[in-house]
Amino acid sequence: MARLVIRPVVRNDAQRLAHVHVEAWRTAYRSILPGEFLDKLSKQDRQEKWETILSKDAPHEFNIAAEVDGQIVGFAGGGPERNNDPRFVGELYALYLLTQYRRQGIGTALLNESMNLLTNRDMHSMKVWVLKENPFRNFYKKRGGTLLTDELKVTIGDLALTEIAYGWSEFELKNRQANLPTRPNSQ
């Protein structure tokens, strides 16, 4: 049986995180974004972005990896809410999984640990932005997120898209721990 570990990322993870990031975009957004755009995504460029992210001192933010048998198969990151929304203190910035690891509880484990890490930083509410056309957006609704009326216009490549938000108000650490397969040390 495969062993799942949710753990804080380290600088040496940048290349593996870049691989997951690019491959997850290529599969999750294939029906939304032009194939040519997705095919041109650079793992090297993404690795450099991860190296920058992981080298900055941001104690209120976190990045965690999901490992199965030592291979990074997904990640999540979050921290303070970035748009000054008074309803939410925290924000899930990203959550991505490789295709073959979806629908196995790994995304839920990453989401739950993200909520735990926000709670540990005194952020007891959270929002997440997702592309309106994202075929996986109901993942958040099924895990207690409320679809908000908030919308953001974004441009990816040359395409104008809309992001929508899901929110969780005042979640509690104790409600999340039961679903975690492995509890990492807090960052």
C-alpha cells in the first residue's frame, strides 16, 4: 500500500514542485486554456519561480507537499488573504495534484492541513479563488466551501477569464484532524 505524507516543502523541492505544477495545469486546464499555451509552459521557468517563493522569508505563509512513496504528487500553499476582504483572514493560494493521484483523498488531506496551518497562524477563515470554468471546482464545495458572489477578471496568456471564490468561515482545527493520513510538523 502506498504511503502518503503531507509535509512542509523545502528549497530542494523546487524542481519536483515545478513538475507537478506544470503537469497539473496541462491536465486540469486542457478544456479551458489553449493547448498551445499549455504545451509551452516551462518547468524550468516554474522551478525558478518556486526557488524564489521558497527563498523568501514569509512566516505567515506556508507551502506543503503531498508525497506518495517519496514522490511529490501534489502541493498546496496559502497564507493571509490578499485582497483585503474583511470576511476572510486566510487564503488558499494553490492546490494542485498530478492527474493519477486525484480522487484518492490526497487533495482533501492537503486542504485539511492547509486549514490546520492557517488556524495555527490565527487565521480561522479562508477563501480560495478558482477559474469559473475549472472542472474540479466542486472539490471545494464538497468540502464545505461556500460559493461566494466574488468574481475577479484574470488574463492567462491572451485569454480573459473569470475567477470565482469559495469561502470557509471560522473553521476549527479539531474538525480537520480526523481526516489527515499523516500529521507533519507545523511550519
